[in-house]
Amino acid sequence: QIQLVESGGGLVQPGGSMRLSCTAPRTIFSEFVTYTMGWYRQVPGKERELVADISNGNTPNYADSVRGRFTISRDNSRKTIYLRMNDPKYEDTAVYYCNARRAGTESWGKGTLVTVSS
């Protein structure tokens, strides 16, 4: 497993914009680039769900609910992934978790709370 540290959560207004970041501070570059990285979210009483992920080949994949509004990207040189959240909606309120997976292994960050509210 690898250590993942999320940042950038907080309060955002509907229709606004927010960017989440996730770094892997203790992972070397040559290891980081082999991981598929992703963002998941969870609200109380519901299962954790995929928001978006991005392969080690830089191919993104999005949940239908966020496609066209959110953008996932990765900067391998910084061992960091991002989630740009444009036009957030009330239903995007959740704890967002960073995920790294490869070859049957999986690691999670501790999560960052995003609250969409006016």
C-alpha cells in the first residue's frame, strides 16, 4: 500500500468551482506512474462510489453523474492527481477519497469533505 494525502475540500457554492488534490509523498516517481489513480466519494448510509479514475496511460473515466462537469488529471512529476469540480450540485456533497490501484493492490486516502451549499 501507498500513502495518499488529499487536500482542497471545503465549502463550495452550487455552480462554483473547486479543485481537489491527492499526493503520494512517500512513493517514488517510477512507482507512482504504474498506478491507476482515482477519486471516489461516499455519503452516510451509502456505498462508496467511483467519481473518476485515470489510468497509468492517462486515460480518464467518469461516472455518468459527473461527466462533463468534473475533470480528473495527473501530474506524475509531482506524484499528484487532481479533480476539478465545475458546476457542483448539492448532490455532489460527500467525503471524497483518493484511490491508487495496481495488480490487485489498493490504497486509500483518509478523505476530504466537500460540501456544496449556498
